[in-house]
Amino acid sequence: MARHKKLGFIDLFCGCGGLSLGFLQAGFRQLIALDNDPKAVACYNRNLKQGYGARAINLDLTSITSVEDVARMLESSGVDVSDCDVIIGGPPCQSFSVVGRNKIKTLMKSDSALKAHWEAKDRQRVTLFEVYAHFLEAVQPAWFLFENVPTIVSHPYFPRIVNRFETLVGNGGRLDYSLTYDNYLASDFGVPQTRKRFFMVGRRSDKNRSNWERPKRHPVVTVSQALGDLPAVAPGAKERRVHYRTIAKSSYQRLMRSGKNGRGRGIVLDHICRWHNADDVELFRQMRCGARFADTEVQVSLASVNPDHKLLKYSTDKFRDKLHKLHPAKPAWTVTAHLQKDCYKFIHHSQSRTITVREAARLQSFPDWFSFEDVSMVTAFGLTGNAVPPLMAKRFADSILSADQCISRKVTGNREVKSNGWSIERA
């Protein structure tokens, strides 16, 4: 029986490891991950070194300006490029997002020094896709997965990005990548939030790879199906480790509770949240599920709770969902890094408080053993919101693996092969 090693991947702009975790769960092996945020790297290594043997390195990727830079860096890190089958990742998305672009425009109007700063920052972020291209040309993997915000398709640089990936050049000439890209909804893949993300899958046509097919849709998971088994906690909860008090009530809850080599079993990690004053607690109590700041009933409640409430100064036109209460029978809306500023857009559906770090992680599909204990609550919210949902990443990893296995079937005929721990037989 022929045996094949697991497909290897490199993760660029890895953050705390959402994409990597999805690929690891699908049976891939990680060669190296890179990010310029030391807190994200520490969180990545804390969680993915044990059990998976994955490692992340703190590196400013703007220092990579050529294929030669990539080759030197990988060699010094002990990475054999011939082991890499897939490159995954996506540059920071602020410059590609509508919110990010609008913020930059506003700052440019108000201050000339800030204008120069943000223009330079914007150029740097937008051109980070060139770093990704350098890695592709240096490593020449059979596959790549490029991820970003859905509004990247409307950015002026987008045609340039597509053209660059279609005209990559390696040692032997042009690297013939066939590109498939679209915006995908996380809730279609079993993630309990209506988060849209852009994914581009590149397939080396010159390697005679089978056609890639987009991941299949999975049943929708609601907020209550995602969070319903977590212990009730009060506003301002600070206990990092608490015990489950009920059994798992849904397949998603059982999936989130499943440990890696026994880690985290029986314990809920990072179930901590912000403190709220009495006015806000009462307001949260009065809000119906799904209600948001711009709703007339919420404005009435605000005034009745406290006629001088600070939130009344905000415009309902500009801040329509500054307050938003989760609905138990629906998926959540997009979990973002703004949680590190405040969580009022994520009010718990049955408890008068905003969500905890663990609840944010659950909505992102991070399993309960994944810990944020080495960072502050604020940082944990930011890392969680910036991550790719691991379960969504796993669906794409599975689809790439499935296409790659088709090649194994063609090569081995009727023989059974072992690929990434899965047994395969020709139909």
C-alpha cells in the first residue's frame, strides 16, 4: 500500500491562527506561519504548537521585497520549499474594506500630517499582496488560498492583484495558475455568523491538478445552538476558567467542546466580559432579541432608562446598529476586531450583558480549548475578530484536499492510498 505524506502549507499574515487551525484540522501539516503582531504570534504558538507541532514567527512581511528575500528567509527558518503544497493567507484588510477606506478619507480631510501617514499606510497595506506573490514565485506550490474582505473586488487595485496572480513567473517560466474567486458566506459552512469573506483559490494547471470545486454548503447554526450550553456569567466576569454546568445540546456545541489531546475538557476558557453600569444592564434587559440602536423602541427605552444617557447623542442614521441584541434563532452578524473597542453590537440574547471572549470565539468557530489566556481581554477580542473562522477555513482545506486526492486516484489506479490520514479507494 502506497503512503503519501500530508500536504504541507505556509500561512502568511497568520494572525492568531484561524486559517492554520482549519487546515490542520483537515489533516494538512504546517511548515511555518508568519505575522508582524507579536501578541498574535504568541497566541498562535500557545495553541497550535502542542498537539499540531505548528509554529509561527514574528516577522514584518514588508521587509520581503523579492523572491530572493523569501528564499533566504525560508532557508534560515529550516523550511524546505519542496515540502510546501499550499500557501494560505491574506494581507491586512483595512485598506480593502469600505470602513477602512472611509476612515482614511475622513482623516485625510482633517489633518495634513495624518493624511501623509495614512496615505503611506494605505500604500503599504495594499501592496502587501505583492509579498504574497513573491512567496508564490519562490515556493511555486500546487495550490494557494488568498483570503480578504468581500469589498476587495471593488478596490481599484483588484484587477492588478488578479493580473499579478495570473502572470506569476518561476524558474522554469510562467506558473500557470487557474484562479477561482468569489465572496462566501460563513453561515453556509456551519459557522454561526453571516460573515462574508473573499476567497481566491489558485490551482497549478501545469501540474495537471484536478479541477477545484467550491465547498459544499452545510446546515445553518444559530446563536443559541452555538452558545446555549455556556455558563451564565454576570457583567464584568473575570474568571478565566469555569466549569461547564450543562451537557452539550447541539452538534455544534459538541464540536466546540471536543478537545485536542484532552486539552480544555470540562473547562470553559476565557469566559470573561466587560462591566456595564446599571443603566446599560437595564437597557439590555428591555431590548427584544434582534433589536438595534436605530429602532424606535430602543430609543424610547434609552430615554426612559436615563434621559441623559450618553448614547442618545449618537445619530441613528450613522450608528444604526451601535446597539444590537443577538437573536437566538438566527446566526450572528459579522464578528469584527471592533470588539476590542466595545461590544455593544453584540448584546447577549438572554443575559443582560455583552458577549464574552469565549462567546466571540464560539461565533468564530474557535474550539473551547483554544486559549487567549496569554493576552488581555481587549487584545483577545481583537485577535478573535481579525481571524478567519477555523471551520470555514477547514471547508476550503477539505475541498483542496479532495481535489488533490483525485490525482492520487489517477496515479495509483485501483491501489488504496493513504493521504493525510484518510483512506481512499478508487470507485
